[in-house]
Amino acid sequence: MAKYARIASTGKPKVVIIGGGFAGLELVKSLRNAEVQVILIDKQNYHTFQPLMYQVATSGIEADSIVHPFRKVFESQKNFYFRMAEVQCIDTQQRLVETSIGLIRYDYLVIATGATTNYFGDAQMEKNAIAMKSIDDAISLRNTILDNFERALQLDDEEQLNSLMDYVIVGGGATGVELAGALTELRKHVFPKDYPELDFKSMDIHLIQSGGELLKGMSPEASKKSLQFLEEMGVKIWLNRRVKSYDGYTVTLDNGETLITRTLIWAAGVTGNPVKGLRPESILKGNRLKVDVYNRVEGYDNIFAIGDVAAMITPENPQGHPMLAQPAIQQGKLLGKNLVNLHHGKPLTPFVYKDQGAMATIGRNKAVADLKLFKKDIRSQGFFAWLIWMFIHLISIVGFRNRLVVMTNWFWNYFTYDSGNRLIVGKKQENIPITETITHKTVI
Ligand SMILES: Cc1cc2nc3c(=O)[nH]c(=O)nc-3n(C[C@H](O)[C@H](O)[C@H](O)COP(=O)(O)OP(=O)(O)OC[C@H]3O[C@@H](n4cnc5c(N)ncnc54)[C@H](O)[C@@H]3O)c2cc1C
């Protein structure tokens, strides 16, 4: 018989939250004064600020400045209980969550498990590409980039050198655009100093986008300007192109053209990450859970979903809300109040998304911002947008220390044209053997 996880009962209704991302974190906060026992389950013991992960991958900031331990965030919240565990399944009949540390009983269950990388069923891509969905991914990408150059020093064959020095990024959304921009800045200002024996004029950065514009979903001005910025910075942009296959070395495009790289970064899409055990009818296309305007999962009284994993279909949002931090935060905040009202038999407030706009940064002094302030659309591209982008990201990072560390890093990087986090640490990426046909020249 499965055992129960050890969590002392406080006798109050148990609100079990799976996932401490933007949505889960905000929900815990909004239940601070509620007469409930809040149990947060996450497979990590920290919250990750995903929007800055690309800066960890490109050596701009330290990994630990964008993560924050849950126990620290909620150290003064009396009704808060945390268990680091992976949720395997839920038993909706018995009101139990099956986790890697045992069963956890709930009165109200909130699924806030976010999204996961979508390879659209391409197993070869999943095996060979690098994703950007977790802090481990970001560190692994940083290791790979730096390791590539260390290995390139030992080669003189042009194709093999290019395979290590060239990068292919798939997906022209914010992550792809931001990564491409950051890599070009490293190519210009940092790598030539670290590796004077390598010729960085031959380092190509390709950005492949299936549609005809970058940053789809943002204004036409933002799309056009980001394309212009990246082209000026020397990124090779392939619009209206899809990747057909990637075997870890050759990228084949849908028109038959090929590119050679050992590093393909997959930023082409995400899919919802629901937990097992729910009725199949509750799961929509895109693996998101169908919720009503109170974020209640269709078909259940006491199970809710918030954030990326939730799809609230309304006339204004026929595909559900965008998979961004703001809908997750706003849903988490409102659900806290609604759960208290539900418990006391009071009416619930329907969720209305307050769209505050979107932003992406391309490089030093270059960003695009479509903001909605006081019901007005404010669009900015360039230096001002870059300042806004930095300000909003700084105030959004969890933890004062983290904000200070990130700000210091940004100042340092800006004025010195340097970035101090060029370390190959932790689990190194597997050394992919260089093909035997290549002549190796030892450079001493
Ligand atoms: C690289 C990148 C850049 C981004 N940039 C931006 C940006 O600039 N602006 C913006 O608005 N949005 C951005 N986003 C999107 C934004 O981060 C998400 O929309 C947001 O994180 C969604 O919040 P969430 O709480 O739904 O899920 P998440 O923040 O993904 O949190 C999910 C949590 O659930 C936990 N979890 C998942 N499954 C389990 C399980 N089975 N058991 C236990 N725990 C589990 C995870 O460990 C995680 O802590 C970006 C995303 C990525 C990946």
C-alpha cells in the first residue's frame, strides 16, 4: 500500500498547489492570511525567473541570481508548507496527489505545472537539440558554447571548426531573438578576447523562423525593428523556413538547404504540462487544461489550473491566454481570493486579463516594447525600450539580493563590455566525437 508523505495536519482545509512558478508563487502569497493549510509541491526547491534564463546561457549573469528557494520566499508565512517532490498522478476520487515522496491529501487542488518544450513529436530533434526551459538547460547551453570553443582550438578543418563555432537557433519568438542578440554581442566583444587564436569572423549565428516575421504577437513595428536590429548585428535570419531534421550535425531545412552545427537551440514552442489522472475531456489541444472563468478545471468542483497549463477560452482569447508571466501572476492572485470565497460560500470573481503588453531585448541599447498603460498603447523601440525592459525585469526578479546581483552584473557588463560568468561547471555536456576523417592539428 502506498504511504502518505509526512505533513502534519493543521486541521484547516488543505490547498495543495503543484508548481511554484509565477502562478503558484502568486497564489501562495495571496493565501497568506487565509485560514487554510497551503501545501506547495515542486520538483525543484526554488522558483525560476525564466525570462532571464537566456542571460545565464550566454554568461551574462549567474544562475543563482534568477532562482530563489521557496522556503526563503515564504519563511514568514505561517500557513505555508513545502515539499520537494515530483507529482506523478492525481486520484480525483480519493482526493489524493501521488508524489515521489508519497500520497498527499487535498481539499482544493491547484495545478500550476507550467509548460514544457514542444518538439512536435520529432524524437531526433528532442535528442539532439538544446532547449531553454530550465536553469539546467541554461547552464548546459553555457557549458556547450564555451566547451565548443575549447575544442575548436584543436581543429584546423574548416567544416569541423564551423560546426563548433556556428549556432542555429530555431524559433523567432522572444527567447530566440534574445539569444541570437546575446550571442552576437559575445562574438563581438567577449569571445575574441578569450580565444584570440580563433577567427570569429567565421562564426555564424542563424535564426530560423517558420513565419514571415519575428516576435509574432507583438506589433508590426516591434517585429520589423527586431529584424532590422538583428540583421545589423550580423545574425543570418531565415524567415518562412522550417527545420526538417537535425542529426546533431546537419540541419536540413524544408527547402533542402543544409547548415552545419553541433549546437541547435530549440526555442520553437512549448506545450502544456498537465499532471496525469484527469479526464481526457479536460485536456485541450496544446495539452492545456480547460478551465472556466474561475480557473476551475472543467468537470471538477475542487480542482483548479492556473498559468501556462490552463486554457481559459473566451471570445477575447479563443486560444486561451498567452503563455506569459502576467496571465500566470494575475490568475494566481485572483484564485487565492476566490478559494477563500468558495470555502465560505461567497460568490466568486471571474478572471479578466489585464494585458500590460510585451517586450523583448535584442542587445545593448536595443529592445522593443509594446506597452499598455492607462488603456493606451505605447510602442517604443531602441534605447528607451531597453531601459524599460531592464527596469521591469529588475523589479520582477524574486528577492532583493538577486535584484542587486543582476543589476551589478548588468552595470559591469555594460561599462566593461565583458561578462564574468564564462565558466564550464557542473555536468559537462557529453563530448561529441569529432569525425575520424578529420585531420587534427596540435597547436602548441
Ligand atoms: C526561456 C524563457 C523565456 C521567457 N521569457 C518571458 C518573458 O520575457 N516574459 C514573459 O511574460 N514570459 C516569458 N516566458 C514565459 C513565462 O516564463 C511563463 O509563461 C511562466 O513561467 C508561466 O508560469 P507558470 O507558473 O504557469 O509555470 P512555470 O513558471 O513554468 O512553473 C511551473 C512549476 O511547476 C513545477 N512542476 C512542473 N511539473 C511538476 C511536477 N510533475 N511535479 C512537481 N513540480 C512540477 C516546475 O518545477 C515549476 O517550478 C519565458 C519562458 C521561457 C522558458
